[in-house]
Amino acid sequence: MNTRKVIVLTGATRGLGRALVPLFAAGHTVVGCGRSAAHVAELAAAFPAPHAFAAVDVRDAAAVTAWAGGALAAHGPPDLLVNNAAVMTAPAPLWEVPAAEFDAVIDVNVKGVANVLRAFLPAMVARNAGVVVNLSSGWGRSTSPEVAPYCASKYAIEGLTLALAQELPRGMAAVPLNPGVIDTDMLRQAWAEGAASYPKAAAWAERAAPFLLALGPKDNGRSLSVG
């Protein structure tokens, strides 16, 4: 029996996404995207076909649709779709966050996820199979000062994903996943001094990859965390 999965991963070029790529690629086909063409080229060189990587800004619905069309034609519907791409603002009271920076967080973290789901889910639903994992956060279930835009975006992901879970046919799953606190560039942006005390992305991925690959219909609508 063929157990090789097709895994679609956004934000594959940095942080948690980049750490997951080699672990997924070891036994499965990874179709990933990121905004940096240079980083995408590095990934493509390190992980050649059948893996596929593209420079895509998830905020651009037309670009996401075009990327998904090519991916679906080449690989079929994903068995696992991981919406990982996210940004955050520099820590500040909400009223000091410039409108453009607030908009970027919502556009990437919420609307970008919706764009990817809109592009890939119809094929997954038609096949009545597949797992969607939308990366949430501890800040999607609790709050802290000076990260209000990020909290807003991740609370939105929790609600969006749990509602989606109620819409999917039996045999599929949608899961909002809190990855935990990881030493990434994003965390260093928030807490430059404290970030180093948390696990590195590579160590996290060693636990997270098998956890993600084991998700199935039994997990639909569950707000989960990587242990």
C-alpha cells in the first residue's frame, strides 16, 4: 500500500515551515510556498522533484489560485494541508500599531489562510479525504499586552477552523494547532532576550512532523497543541 502523502505547506522557507520540510520530504511529497524567491530556489535545489516549491504571496488570491491549480494538476489533492505562513507586528500598544502593519497581519494570517483553503479545498472535498491544519498560537487562546494584532489574527484562525470543521464531509478534518513557544525569528521579534530559552524550530519539528502526519478524521474540530 502506498503511504506516501502529498503535503501542501505555506511559509515553507522560514521558521517552523522550513524545519518541517526535510522531515516531511523524507517519505512524502512536499508542495511548498514562500514569499522569497531566493529562499524558494534554495529549497528547490535541496529538495528536487517530486517536491515542488514556488514563490507565492498568500495575500494574493489570484497568485494562490494559480499556484494551487498547477499543484493539483501535478500532484492531485493534498492529503495534508498546513497553513503555516504568518507575520506579526513589533510589540506595541494597539493604538500605536500603524494601520498598514495591522492590515498586513490580518491579510497574511487570516485572509491568506482563506485564500489557500479556497484554492485547495474543493478538490479535497470532492475526494472526501484530507486533513487541514491551520497554525494557531497560544495567543489564539489567551492574550498578552502589545501583541493585540497577532492575538486577533490567531483567535480568528481558531474560529475559522472550528467552523470549517463543521462544514467538512465525514472522512476529513480541520484542526487549529498551537505549535507552542518556539525560538524563531518571529518570537525574537517579540522577545529578543527570552527567545533563546525556548526549543529551536528543528527540535520542535522532530515532534511536530509525526504528530501532524498522524492526524485524521478523529481529530476534526479539535483545538490541538504539539506536546
